[in-house]
Amino acid sequence: MTQSVSRDVAADAGAPAPALVSTAMVKWHIVAAVAWLAIAMFAGLLYATQFMQHWQLPKIALLSPGRIRMVHTNLVAFGFLVNAFLAMLYWTVPRLTGKRVLSGVLGGTILVAWNAIVLLTFVGLLAGEAQAVEWGETPVWVDPLVVVGAILVWVQFYPPIVRTEERALYVSLWYFTAGFIWLGLTYIMGNFPPQYILAGSAAGPLLGLYIHDLVGLFVTPMGWGMMYFFVPVILRAPIWSHALSLVGFWGLAFFYPLQGVHHFLGSPIPMFAQYSAVISTIAIEIVVVTVIVNFFMTWQSAPASASSSLRRNMALRWFWVGALNYFITCLQCAFQVTLTFQQVIHFTDWVVGHAHMVMFGVFSFWIFGMIEHLWPKLVGRDWWSMKLRKCFFWFTAVGLGSMFLVLTAGGLIEGFMSLHLAPRESILESMRPFWVTRTLTGIAIIIGFACLVVNMVMTVVASPREHIDEDYAPYEQVEQEVAVGTL
């Protein structure tokens, strides 16, 4: 009611009321995410060539393999994922709360400042200014800026959540609210005490918590919240079980912070901490199943229409395959975290395959689904080429699936050879065919990604068809945007 009155006053004053959703912020964060992912993919491909004994840039310290590897991981985490999640928040939070974010000026500041932080990280890593913290290699002089950036995100998105007149918050807002808090706390824990206060095995548990909590307490809440918003909208059906979604939330909050030490099984860290990490990891995999069940049951119970067809709806296809990949990674993780499995797979390519499947095959696939769904709405034109959309999906899905299988199989061979004390030279020689194949699968993924970039650009400049928004416009016309997410 207040929102309607304020719009009427603005109309009487001759000034148009600002839009509930800043589509400009959504669009530019998606553009930034895609740009950083392009650089990260090229860095990953370049890094893969060293496993074939053919490094493209010899004797150039700034572009040495170790630095390129850190560029690959950090640009995916902080350049691609964070920008994509910010785009998602600008689209979803106002619609779920009925309130605008705090400030358009602050939004522009966050856009510029965060991408400047990513650029500084990129330059710092190439210059050799990395910390010895996995997934936290950001230079020490960048770390305070990241914390400030996290605080700005809190300031931007908390006010609409606090001021909303909705009596019951949709589950996506639960995940977003917790994820904002966990991001700052996790980053501080992983980058400051191990650098300045603790050392050795005392720092190990914190580093393990940081590695896993960055994924579980920021990427996962953002990803789950994104899925719980977009999938019901695409299917035009309510989420199957709101209660089950809350079980997933509280299970995530309780079990995930306890499991980071499983990255250091067999280390000098006390065994009670290692055992507790194993138990909590298996427990969280059971909790994660609630999200997978909720997705597939929502899809199964949706009306049999074009929006729910995997053949016709490309956005739904990305979410569906991402959920399937999630099931695979959860099942895999419940076994690989045990001490028996760790004897074989520790320090092998199995772990690399698992990481690619969860970070790219799940959350990145869901982001691609969001881009498929939103880009025509943001630019006002239908997708330029359906053929490029299909090529993007199939090259990416087949490429990643093949990479996962190759790395998993190679990791098992590598692990069993190490377990039987085979010479390192023999292990490396046995792994070479797997690494060559892995590089080819990476090229397939890059080809698919190139299809996306070309299609996005051509949609803006050459698409002949105007996009008619049937998902959000009907609600916006009657000022009921909040109903979109809850249906």
C-alpha cells in the first residue's frame, strides 16, 4: 500500500517512480561475470598444456603455470560467481520483498569497486603476490578491500529484507540473509588469522574451514536460493515442499561449518577433528538431498506445458542437469571423504574432477540457466539463435561430463599406483593420455562458452524479435512483484 501511495505522489509531482528492479545492475553484473569467466577459462586451458609437457610461455615469470592456475580459480570464484550472484540478488530480492535495494549509487559503486578488486587480484597473482591459502591466494593488500566489499553488499541488500511487509519470508531470502553474514565471517577467518596469528597445524583447521565454507556458506546459499526462486517461476508452479527447503537451510547451517578439516585427513590435526569432519560431511550430503528432491518433485508436479519441457526450455534444462550433477557430486562426496577412500584418491585428479563437477557442473550450470532466462528480458529481444543456445548446452554438458569421467578414472589409476609404491615417473607416464583428453574436453567447454558470448552479443545488436515478458510483467503491472517468487 505504501509503495502504491509513493508512486501516486511521484506521478502527481511529474517525476516517474524508480523501477522496483534495477535491470541495469543485473545486466552489467552478468556482463562482468561472463567477461571474467572468459579469462578464467583461457587460463585453465593454458594451465592444462603444462601437463602435456608443452608450456606455451616458457621463462616468463609473470605467466608461469603456478600463477596461471591461481588466476583460473580466483577469477572463477570472485569474478564469475560473485558477479553472477550479485546480478541474481538485484533481480530477486526486490521482487521477494516488494522493496527496492538501498541505493542506485551504492549499486554502481559496488559494481565498479568489486570488479576493481578482482582486477587487483588478477594483477597481484600474476606479479607473484599470492598468499599461501587455497582459494584465498588474494594478495594481503587486497584482503581488507574484499571485507569492505562484503560489507557494502550487506548494506545494499539487507534494508529491503528488513523493511519488507511480507509476514513470511520465502526460503530464498533465508539463504541470502545467512549467506551475506557467512561470507564476511568466512573470508576473515581464512585470510587473516592464518596469515598473521596462527601457523602450521594450528592454522590447518582454519584453512580447511575456509576452503569448504567459502563454497558451503556462500556459494551454496546463493545457489540454492537462486534455484528456489527461478525454478518455480520457469515452471509456473509452487516449490514442492517449503518445509523441506527449511530442513535444508537448518541442516546447512548446522553441519557445514564442521567439515572443513576433511581436506586435511591424515595430517597432524587431531584425529577427533578429522573424525568429526567425516561424520558432518556425510550428514550434510543427506541434507543436500532435500534440495535435489525438492527440485525434481517440483519439476515432476508442474503442469505439462512448454515451460516445463526440457526439450523446449533451455533455462530449465540447465537447472535440471545442474541438479543431476549435484546428486552425483553428493553421492561421490559421501564416499570420498572417508579415510578408506582418502588412502587412494588423496592428491589425485579425482579431487580435481570433483571440484569441477560441483563448482562448474552445479552452480555455474544454474547461473547459465539464469542467464538463459533473464538475458532476453534484460535487453528486450528474443535470443538471436536457437542453434547457438543448443550448441552452448551440448558442448558444455558433454565437455564437462567427459572431463569429470576422465579425471575420476585417471585419479583412481594414479591413486592405486601410488598406493602400490609405483615410481613417480611411471605414474606420470600413465596419466598423460588422461591429461590430453582432459585438455580436449576443456576446449569443448570453451567452444560452448563462445557460443553463449556470440549469442548474447548478437541478441543485443541483431535479434529481429522483440521479447515479450510473460513471467514477470503481468505481476509488475498490478504491483504484485513479490508474488512471483512465492507463487
